[in-house]
Amino acid sequence: MHRILFPLLLALVATPGFAQDTSVPVSINDLRTRIAAVAKTHPRLIADAAQLDALRTSRGDSSSTRDVLANAVIRHADLLADVPPITRAQQGRRLLSQSRRCIERMLNLSMAYQLTGEVKYVERGKQEMLAIAEFSDWNPSHYLDVAEMTLGMAIGYDWMFDALDDASRQTIRQVIKDKGVSLPFTTKHNKWVRATNNWGQVCHCGMTAGALAILEDEPELAAQTVHHAIQNVPRSMKAFAPHGSYPEGPGYWAYGTNFNVMLLAMLDGVLGSDFDLSQMAGFDETGQYMPLITGPSGETFNYADGGSGRKPQAALYWFARRYQRPDWLLGEDARVRAEIAGFDPREAGSGGNRLLPLVLLWIGDEKRLDETEIRMPLHWQSESSTPVAVHRSSWTDPRSTFVGLKAGSPSAPHGQMDTGSFVLDADGVRWALDLGAEGYHGIESRGMNLWSAAQDSDRWKIFRQCNAGHNTLVIDGKLQVAKGHAEITDFSSEPDFPHSIADLSSVYRGQAEKVRRGVALLPSGEVVIQDELDGLATGSRVRWGMITPAQIESRSGQTLQLTQRDQRLKLTIVEPRGASWTVVNTEQPRHEWDSPNPGTQMVAYEVEAPASGELRLVVVATPGSCEIPVGERFTVGSLENW
């Protein structure tokens, strides 16, 4: 790898790629002063010795989530004794899976050492770190790999520092610098520095962790690295504005936000300030995003790239504690316990939920859910660059109804042609689902361009990425307009008729003049999905579709009865009269590059545009638990009158 002398760092900082921003709330000289004042003791990253001592002495209630998790961390660390160190095994263009293994192993081993004081965990951690130190590099061409590897190495070095021998410290410290922190200054691998997506959060966190871990030996590198983070991570954090949502969906919220929180925790803990990063618009609300976007089924509204599964998130404990909002932890302790109970010992060290041990640092006082006032709204819209809205009938009734509607653009970060798509929960199960993302490596290995949002991109040839594979409209078999952007133009949280309306016209440009979709949650727990289209060419075919994991119990013209896990949902086509349900196979791949979608099918209907070019499509979903259904008697009116 080409390298230049570190003294040229300051000159590099002055280049256009590293332009200084006068809005940065701290000067480089102030950072140098702060770094010089940091005690030359370890641990210091995310938690210091006092905090870890307090954690160790707070144990004793074997029934608490804290103790259950602490014991699980120790068991996990014990299992790593017989697991060989990771190797530099790259998959395609990524080393990321190995970097994630590094974080998982170092966090569990380091935390086990801090909880027990047993040096055997340090010896195993040292073995891991010295093996990683021998790698030729940490794959800087895909810089997430470097960032996560550096974070894992920094935590191991810092939390095990007092029990490591001098030679090991020197080796680990040197590779943290040479194969991690110094790269943005000494090589071409710095395009991520000004990233506006999750890359900015993850990479600045990893580099800051490495820099702060070795700051007594590399104070200038630490100052420059921290200054870069403070200057540039706001580009990614703008995504939280104005109300804490995330354009890349809940899966990438979990990724970017966990690393964002670690970054702030390190800055605050080591340098005494997060330099107003936590004051950015929406950040103080994003702790509610995951519970808001999660239905009573336990699955998320997984728009953009990502699955619907919900794992426990360490960051939520930080947010709940920071903003005194225990209601943001709704169901989170149960998820932690389920994660522990479902752990397969054969998977120890495989990457898993690698940040789970951090819950121990932020869990705070445990409080029974029934003693916690839920202050989150039943109805919410993001008002963000990727507009989404959700409506639910209750926070506490496990049989409650939940519906989410997405607007936005296919060309948004990790975007799909899911504009206008919806998910639906009722009676504790997910009825309308999103298939999630296609695997990246499988597409890339075929030479397909997965990351272009151009209208003719390979991305839209993938079933899970195009509108044919989502719960939205397809006109004449055509794709949505990739550069189009839909807004939520009307939103109501009034309890008698909460609803959201999205203007989808921009993503169907050239196919219709005006396309709008409304979703409403009725007091009965039923859901109305209403579409209005104008300016269609005579004879155009419009397909309405909903992908479901349910089985069809019965089908009769405009009525469809679905069943799943002893629950039922009835779908009724209210308009147009005469339309009838069909079933589309979504299990079998459409192309050789598409993954199968076992256990799913799409229920759909298709109608032809009349000479007027106007269509109105109305579907009512009636949960089986609905005692007095009103959906079949729903009075259809224009969306203008909702």
C-alpha cells in the first residue's frame, strides 16, 4: 500500500476533500488541549474503569435482565476458547463479516474480563488481536470493513490494556494506527469521510475509537481524527431530521444509529463533550423510531433494504437513559432475553448481535412495563426526506391493528420501488409484508450493478427491488420512475378516522397524470386502502397487489379470506365492482438471480382503465377479531374528502 509521511497530514486536511467547516463547534487547537488533558489510563472507550467497576458490583439479582445478559456474555466468552482466530477470508469485495466477528469476539471477551477479572479472557483476546494484526490489510477499498475491524481492535486494546504485555500492546497499537486510523490521511481511502448515509456514522465511529484508544501515543492523529468526525458526521445525522426517522429503513437505522451512539458516548466519555452532535434535529426523537415502526406482530415496517425481523438494540438503552424515556424500551428486555435464549453455541464468534454486551452499560434501572407510561403516539408521520406514516389502534393490546404507508423515492439511499407500499398487522400477525432486500453478494458476483438508481439499472431487474414485488400499484407492467418522489400530502391522527394520503404521481409519471393512495384505520380495527388514478390511457391495466405469508381459506369474487396461525383476515374489493381476486406466485424466483420467497404469495386484482382515464380502487381489510365490521358498508368518497 502506498503511504506518505504522517507530517504531511495537515497539508492533506487543507485539500478540497477535507475542507474545513467554520461551523464546527470546536477548533483543532481546543481538541489538542482536551486530548493532552486526558488521563493516560484505560479503559476509556464507551465506559471507564469506574463505570465498569460499578457494573461488576451491581450484579446480584439473578432474575434481572442485566444479570442474565452478563452471565450470557461470560458463557459466550468461554465458548470462544476453542474457536480459532478469524482469518482474512474475503467474500467478494467485502471483509465485513470478519470485521464483525472481530467486534463480537472482542466485546464479549473484554466485557467478560471486566466482569470477572479473569486473565484467560485477555489471553484469548490477545490471540485474536495478534492474528488480525498479521493481516496484509483490513480491506480499505470497502472502508466499512476497516471501520468495524478498528473498533473491535480498539475496544480489545483499551478494555484489556492493563493485562496485556508491552510487546502485544505495541503491536496492536501500531496496527490500529497503520491499518486503520491513519488511512484517511495517508492513502486514497477517504471518500467515506463526507458520506451522508450510514457509512459516515460507522466509519467515523471506528476511526474515532481507534484514535482515542491510542491517543497518548498519537495525540495529533487523535485530534485530527476527532475533528474530522465532529465536522463530517453531521452530514449523516441530518437523516434524523425532523422527527427521528431514517431514510434507509429500520435495518440501517440499527446499523448507523448504534455506531452513532457509540461515537457520541466515546466523545462524551473521553473528551467531556459530544460537541453538540446530540443536539442535531431529530436525534432526541429517534429513540422512538424503532418502536413506532414495529407492529404488534413484532416485525418492523421494513421499507428500503432490510428484513422485518427485530433484534434488541443497545442504542435504545442509551436513548432511553439519556432522554428519560423508558417507554422507548417497549418489549426490548424481552428481545434481549429471547436473543440469549435462542443463542446457538455453535455460532459463538460468528458476528451475531455483536453489540449486545453494550446493553450492560446503558440498561439503567429496570422497571416493569405496566409501571411505564407509554407517551409515544398511536399515529405518526416522519415528515422526512423519505416520508412514512404509521397508524395503530393500541400500544398495549397484542391484537391491535397496525398499518404503515411509505412515500419517498426509489432513488433514496438503499431505496426500492416500494413507493406507496404498505404493511399490515392484526391479531398479532403480519398480513401484508415486504420481502426485504436481495442479497448483495449474489447480485454483485454476477457482475450486475446493484448500486445504480438509474431507470435502466440492474437494481430494478430484481424482483424484491421493483414495484412488481411490493404492495403497491403496477401500471401496464411498468416500473416506477426511479427519480420520482412522493409526498404524504395529508395526515390525520383524529381517533374517529386516522389516515394518511400519499401523492404518488411523480413515480408514475408518463403512466398516469395523477396517482394517490390513502390508508385509513377505522374504529372497528379495519383498514381501508384507497387508490385514485386520473389521466390513464384508455385500456391501461392497473394491478393492485399485497404480498402475504397467509394461506387462502376461501375466495369468492370480491372477497378473499386469509388464514394464518389460527387467525383470519378478510379482504374485500369495495371498488371497482366486478373486480375479482387472483393469486400471484412469489415463492419461485422470477430470474436466476432472484432469491426464492418461501411461504409467500401475492393476492392481487387487475382492472382496465375506462375511456375517462379515471379509476378508483378500494380494499377493506377486516381482522377476524373485529366484532362489528363496517368495512363492507364503508361509504366510498373521494380522498379529497377524507
